[in-house]
Amino acid sequence: MVSISEPGLARGRFSALRIRNFRLFFSGLLVSVTGPWMQTTAQAWLVLKLTNSSLSLATVASLQFLPIMLLALVGGAVADRFPRRKLMFATQTLAAVQAVVLGLLVATGHVTIWHVYVLALTLGVINALDTPLRQAFVSELVPVAQLPNAIALTAMVQNMGRIVGPALGGLVIAVLGVEAAFFLNAATFSAILLALVRLRGSELQPTIFTGKYSVLLQIGESLSYAWRTPTILFLLIATAFIGMFGQNFTTMVPLVANFLVHAGAAEFGLLNSCLGSGSFAAAFLLASRGVPSVKRILLSGLAFGLMLIAISLTTNIWVSCAMFFAVGASAVMFSASVTASLQIQSPPDMRGRFAAMMHLLITGSSPIGAMLTGFVAETFGVWVSIFANGALCCIGMAIALVYVRRSRTRTVFDLGQAAHSPVKNAAE
């Protein structure tokens, strides 16, 4: 285990961009991440116009995230087993096709809520494979010393898409119609596909899978490693609460927009953009902060929960925008810190699986969280639902803190310890 937390390894906010392959990947993301957020905005708006039901909105979110809950660990094992660059090219192409199909259904006037359900489920399957793949692929583009910076820059550009995408989505819906948002999303995928083609294979740092054991044994191996590694288990405990109860933005933002602040299409886009602006600001700050600490993770998770509670208690659009900015900032401060820590500590041949665990806990738990949010909103009111989510996030941070204090009696919590040696496989 080697510490990479020394100040000399942090060489500026954009140091990872000196590496050509990462620079190309970053540039492709800069364009392509805008489209999915635009589609997310358009899809939520479409569902509410088709049904005017918060439960239907929660159902779409659940269907989109259900495959992640079921398949994320498999996706992580696949990402550790096969060439990540080729797999990513396939998943990005399939996501573009899904957007085109949804756009055509809306444009021809044949779309129904069942079409949205099926296509949301399809996109969920694609994302279950693509997200852990994309996160683990960053480790092939840069050396381990540059991973915190590269991950923070990736989070920054992804959240730049969260800023631009919803605002552009609201504008496109108002001017060109919902279908145009889906078509534009499909077009943005060309940027990342071109970037993948232009990468220099000789400069990648891939991990070659040499084992002959099954995907299930791969998953068991990574779970066993996490269970006996307190620093990793702490990260997973904290992430489980934030992921399930807090990061249901595709459900919570439309509910707040429609039932608490009574926003129109443009204001709905503004709320999403404020969420993204806070996320971008936090990611920009993290790019120069180096290896995260336990304190940073716990405080950002607590701030996230408290801001959700504040959102549940306001009916003013501008106050809500300010709170969503703070929620976005704390969410990225938390998730980017956890992601960097997991990727640094993971053995190279397990990074896909640990990225998948993170994806499972933050996104894959959304079917449960979204349905609970929708059910409580329908039964007791939207504000009660958002308030409860925030309170549960705060409780999760308290549980994670208790685990840290108990574990420190038998281990040193250093989130800057990098694992460089592959773990002996479970089949041996």
C-alpha cells in the first residue's frame, strides 16, 4: 500500500489534462454529457404531461434505475473482464439509439406512458453496464497519482452537463417540443464516440483479466475484499444512505417544481440548473484538493441531508433554487470524494467492480428510494417525503461516524492508501 496524499503529487487543478488520452476523453464528455441531462428533463416533463401523477414519475425513475440495482455488480465484473474502451463504444451507441426511438415516438404522436416505461427500463440496462465502465476507464487514462484530479475533473464536466442540459432542455421543450430534446441527446453521443476512436491505445494502462473464474466469483471476491477492508466498508455504509434516500433527483426535483413551488417549464429547468451549478462548483473546488478525508465525506453528507430538509420547508422558487445549489454542491463533494477514495484504494484489477458498488448504492438503490418518495408524497404530501429523505441521510452519516470511531481502534483510516497489487482471485 502506497500513500499518494503528499502535496507534491497535486500539481494544479487541471494537471490530468496534460495527458493526451485523458484530454481527449474529457473533451468528448464535455459535449456528450449535456444530452442525457436534457433528456432527463424532457422525460420527466413528458411523464407529468401524459399522466399528471407523481407516482407515475416515480415509476419511470424506478424502472430506469431497477436494472442498475440488479445488474450493476455484473456490469462491474464485465468492466474488469473485457476491454473497457470497446465496451464503452458499444454502450454509448446503444444509448444514442434509445434516445432516437423515444424522439420518434413523441414526434409521430404515438407515445404512451407504457412506451416511456419500456424505454426507461432499456436505458437502465445500458447505464448499468456503462457507468461503472466509464468510471473505471479513467484509471486507464492516467497514473494512480493523477486519479483524484482526473476523477474530480470528470465530475466537474459531468456536472457542467447538469447545468447546461436542464436549462437547454427547458428551452428546447418550450421552443421546439419534447421530441427535439431526445434527438439532440442522441446527437451529442457522437463527441464521446469520436474521442474513443482517437485515443492512443499504446498510452492506455489497461488491466488484463487473466483469471478463468466466473463473473459470480469475481463479484464475491470484491464483496469479500470490501467486507474485510474497514476504510472501504465505511465508504459503502455512508453511500448507501445518501444513494437510497437522497439522490433521487429525477423524482424529487419535478415533485418540488410542480407541487411545492409551482414552476413552469423554464423554472423547472432553472431548478435543475441550480442543482448542476452547485455540483459544478464543488467539483471545480475538489480538483485542487487532493485525496479526500473522512471528515470531508461525513460533513458533506450531513450538509446534503440538512439542505433537503430545508427544501421541503420552502415554497418560494428563488429560495428553492438556492437550496438546490447547496444540495448539488454537497452531493458532488460527497460522491466525488467517495469515488476517488474507492478508485485509489482498489487493486487495479477490481476497479470496475468497486465503481459498480458505488453506482449500485447511489443510482441502483433509486428504485426503492424513488418508490418510497412517490408513495410518501402521494399519501402524506410532497414536503413530508422530501423532509424524511433528508432526515434519513443525516441518520446515515451518524451511523457511518459510529463505525469509523469503532474501527479506528483496530485500523488506521487513511483514504490516501493506494493498492497497486492485484488481489489473489477467489477461485484459487
